[in-house]
Amino acid sequence: MTRSPSPTAELEALLDALGPRTWFEALMDRFGPCELLAHWKQGEFHHDLIFRLPADHASTLGPILTVSTNCNGGVKELLSLGDAPDRWALWHDRCPDNPAFSGEIPPVLGRARTMHYFDPCRLLEPDTRSELREDARQRQRGGGWIPLDSDEESEADWLARRT
């Protein structure tokens, strides 16, 4: 198998291969079974899925693939990393001025973005849109909206824990 010239080029090729297939089908076709390490939601409209690629994958990518999607499953960004990131460090990398996020992610080996990508910090602003009624939602740690009965950490709980 010919190796791609760089991890970023390989990620871009993976995005190009999507076509009518889902990103998950393309991932499985390319690498075989991958281990889902984490699935994190931030607000209503962003998902991060962290995968460990099979140890014997023949590619220039690192062992960790981060897939960021919108609420409809459209891929926004792929990151190749040497190790699994911390959730809040991943968001700190995106939104370094947000005090709810801290930490450093492992070195990024490759990055590719699609037409669905836009500044994720915009999803966290206090006036960001929501499909939840005002009386049925609360702010999530770092921003975005979650249902009142969500298991996710609310902004109020995070602030209370800091004091």
C-alpha cells in the first residue's frame, strides 16, 4: 500500500472518499474496526467522537482520530493525534479565551476541515440559537444549551464548583 505524503493529506483523502456513504462507513472501510473512546456533545449542535485506530493500520495517521460533527452527523473536522485528548483541552484548543476550558491536547499530526466547518466558539455564545424552549434549558459548561435534566455539567454547576 502506498503511504500518503502527510497525515493531513490522508485526512483530506478520507473526506473526499465520503461521497454518498456516511463518514462512519468510510472510516470502517479504510481502517477496519475502530474503538470508540469517547462521544462528547457541546450544546445542541456539536459532537466529538474520539476513535482509536487499529494498531496495524497502514497509514501516516496517528493512533487517535477525532471526528467533529454537526447535529446531523455532517463531518466538520478530522484531527489525527498521537494520544487521546482531554475533552476540555480539545475545546481549549478551539476556544482558548473561554475560561471553562483548559489544558493542552497532544500534538496535532494532521487536520482536515469540510464545508460544514465554522468557528465552533460561535456555538457557545450566550445568544446562540436553540431548539429547546427557554424554560426547558440551561447553559452547558463553556457554552451552548442543554436540557434541564441533562447529565452534562451545567455552567451553574461548574461555576459553583470553582468557588
